[in-house]
Amino acid sequence: MGLNTEMKCSQIGTEPHHGCLCNKAADEKKAVYITYETPLGQAYGYWIPVAGHEEYLLHFGVGYTFEYPKAGAR
């Protein structure tokens, strides 16, 4: 995908990131999240400042963002 650890997720395009809360988490120095619907169900996106190193943020999503392969299928 051409991603690296120094890249902001918004650099891969603007439309998928219209709800990005990175700046809010950085400004407020606290964790923030969103809940959103996907074609596969509900998912959550988190932005969490690293305590003592607020210039760093953990950003990840959990939930139904893609279909997982069936057990034993490869």
C-alpha cells in the first residue's frame, strides 16, 4: 500500500478520512474514537496519544472492516 510509520493516514486520500480525529486527540491529549457502519457491520476507529510522548498517536480500527477468511481456508 506504500504506507510507513511516519505517514499520516490522511495522506492516502481524503474521502476515507473525512472523519479523522487525529488532530482532536493531539489537541486534547486524550483518546478519542468513532463508531461507524460498514457493509459487514459496526466498526470502531481509535486515536490514542502515547502517555509521556504526546507527539505520537496510536491509530487503529477494530470490528467489521473486512471479511476474515474461514478457519482452515488458505
